[in-house]
Amino acid sequence: MSDMRFTKDHEWIKVEGDTGTVGISDYAQHALGDVVFVEVPEPGRKLAKGDEAAVVESVKAASEVYSPVSGTVIKGNAAIVDQPGLVNEAAEGGAWFFTIKLSNAAELSELMDRAAYDAYLKTLE
């Protein structure tokens, strides 16, 4: 099992081989509140690191989900489109947003591991 990496925008990516699974952190779903709408990217879409990849809307706010790495979308998670509330229940698990084939694995080194992300969150309090 690979470890998760995080961005300062509260996305996470879990990489296995050259494929990454991307979602939003538990912190992000908590900050958003009740998620009511999710839009995920289409398969085949090419994304550069930092590109807007998906949308998540709650009763409080709408937020973009940015791609933590460059690559090509393999698939979006249809389950969270049908049941957006899953994002609140399993933000760092089954409620991932999309999978991506990495085009530059070196970009992963620019992301935070769990300990660094937790330290970063403390600076936001």
C-alpha cells in the first residue's frame, strides 16, 4: 500500500505504479460541510499539475479540485457524482474523485507526506 501525498489545496493522491488516485482531504470535506454536488473529469482528459480537474459544492461553498500531478485521467468516480454525500463519509477512502496516469512522477516529490500535511494544517488554525 502506498502512502498518500497532499497539496496545500487539500487534495491527496495515492500512487501505485504509474497510476494515482486523487481525492480531497478529510480537512477539506469538513471545511466544506455537507457536499451536495460533485463533478469529476472525463476519461482521457489531459491535466497539468495544478489544473482544475473537478468541482465539489456544499451547502456553504463551491470549490475546485486541482490535479496534484500532470497526467491523463483514467476515470472519474461515478459513485460520488450519484451520491455526493459520500465525500463527507469517506473523503480519504472510497470517495476519491478520479484516477490519473502520471506523466511526470518527479512531481510527487513536491507534495507533502501525512506528517508534513498535518503540520501544515496546524498553521491554518
